[in-house]
Amino acid sequence: MDVVICTAVVQDAWREALAEHLPEARIHIGADAPPSDYAVVWKPPAEFFARQPRLKALFSLGAGVDSLLAIPTLPRDVPLVRMEDAGMADQMVEYALYVALREFRRMPEYEAAQAAGRWAPRHARTRGGFTVGVLGLGVLGGEVARALSAFGFDVAGWSRAPKTIDGVHTEHGEAGLDAVLARSRVLLCFLPRTPHTERILDAARLARLPAGAAVVNLARGELIDDAALLEALDRGHVARAYLDVFAQEPLPADHRYWHHPGVHITPHVAALTDVAIASAQVADKIRRFEAGEAVGGIVDPGRGY
Ligand code: NAP
Ligand code: GLV
């Protein structure tokens, strides 16, 4: 069996880890590799697929497959399999808890008070009275919603189809989104980028958030209308935005986000695929394909995720 790995970074680490979990495979790396049975990729060049005419399945090294689905040469008849967790859910939980706690405990207000030399204590509040909204209740958003709820926050989650998660108030569909937005003091976004979710956080939806809310985007930059978010930040309706992902990455040097006092930027590091866990996951799924067994994480191209 031949497996090709094509990713811009740490190809050798992927080769070593995959060889350990799949010793029976011949593993190749790079866009010029010979025709293989399985490909493991992250942002391959468009010409990669012309050299891979006999793929049985294609694995994305990320959870999001929007950039792969946008490649015109992507073979539509080959199953596309995405990463499921692969070490990322724990990292998303850490990021989400950090922001929720920072906002809940009013740290930005105390930092501003310190800068002004002001001693300004505020009353205490309860976690159960502080709502954190979670858009997208899949592998990552679902785990984050459960963790926030276990920590005692009031959690409101939103997905495409109805969903039940213990301790989480769930909504779905257009009306459900409005209800979640209206109560979210912190709004976390874990939606995939699809034609239905692009710019889902536009001016009208941002206006539905409570005044002073924080918006957190750990999914894809295209989910937010940047001009609308900047306008909402400028007038203080959105107090802060924590942004890990951007429509253009790296974020252009002249983008207003860089220097806006309400914006906190991380460079698309909210959750990184763990090479060891991901390789074990890919190896297991390749064996399942070979055995004709069911495989999790197959993307539905019609849904776009
Ligand atoms: P997932 O398991 O596929 O979950 C996606 C969730 O979004 C599901 O709950 C789905 O609803 C919901 N959804 C999709 N379209 C919707 C729509 N039109 N309306 C309402 N809900 C919708 O994906 P995941 O593994 O959690 O990953 C989520 C995203 O995180 C990825 O697509 C990727 O872009 C991003 N990501 C970012 C980083 C980073 O470092 N910043 C790392 C990893 C992933 P249903 O449950 O009803 O299907
Ligand atoms: C990273 O952004 C991913 O989709 O895994």
C-alpha cells in the first residue's frame, strides 16, 4: 500500500509518525510523489491531484476542509476525511475557558482601572448568571460547551440540526441563532466555513448581542463581516474581539485589527493538530477503508463540512 503525505510543514515528522502506526505502508512525501492509495494533505498545490489518479481516500490534516473543497482539481469521487479532535478539543477548551474567565472576572476593566491609577472594585457575579454562547456543537464546539457547562457557566449552543447536550441549552435554525445571540455575554464561534456560514456574523447579528459582549472566533475568518465587527467595536457594542483566524492569513500588516484596543489576536494557533494522535487516527482509518469498515469524519461535500 502506498501513502503520500503532502503538507507545507513538518513532512518528515508526519512520515515518521505514520510509519510507526502503519509499518506495512510505503510512505512518500511531497507533491511529486508516485501515484498512491491514500493521501494525507494540508493545503496541497492544485497540481498535486493530477499526479494521484488512483486515490482510495484523501485525509485532511485539519478539522476544517474549506480550503481543500475550494481546490478545483480536488477529485470529487474520492472520500475526503477530516481530522476529528486529534488533540485539538482540549486546546479549544483551554482557549475558551481563558476568555470566558477573563471576561466573567472583568479583567479588562481592572486592567483599564490600573492604567488610570483607579481603585475600582465591582460587585461579584455568579457563573450560572453569565451566558456563554457556542456556535457549532460538533467535535470541538460540543466539547467546549460541555467543559464550560461543567465549570458552571450558563451555556447556550447552536447547531444546524437539533442536538441534546447535558447541561447545555441548545438551539438550531435561524430563530435559534437569534435566541443564542441575544443572551451571549461571550460568543464563541466553532462553525465550519461553508456557503451557509460565510459572514454569518454580520452587522444585524452582531447588533443582537448584549451591549458589551465579547466575540471569539476560533474557526474561520470568513465567518465574520470584518467591517461590521470593527464598527461594533468602535461604538463599544462589542467590547472585545478575540480573533485567532482571519479571511487573509497572515493578517495584512495594515489591517485595523492589529492596533484596535478591543482586539486580541493570536496567529491561527487556537488548536494545532497533534502529529502523534493524528497519525494514529489516520492509520486506523486507512485500515478500516482496507477492511471495508465504516469510517468516521467523512465530509459531506453537499453540506460543505
Ligand atoms: P464539526 O465537528 O464538523 O462541527 C461543526 C458544527 O457546526 C456542527 O455542530 C454543525 O451542526 C455546525 N454547523 C455547520 N453548519 C451550520 C449551519 N449552517 N448552521 C448551524 N450550525 C452549523 O467541526 P469541528 O471539528 O468542531 O471544527 C469546527 C471548525 O473549527 C472547523 O471547520 C475549522 O474551520 C475550525 N478549526 C480551527 C482551528 C484553529 O486553530 N483556529 C483548529 C481546528 C478547527 P450539526 O451538528 O447540526 O451538523
Ligand atoms: C485548523 O484550522 C483546522 O481546521 O484544523
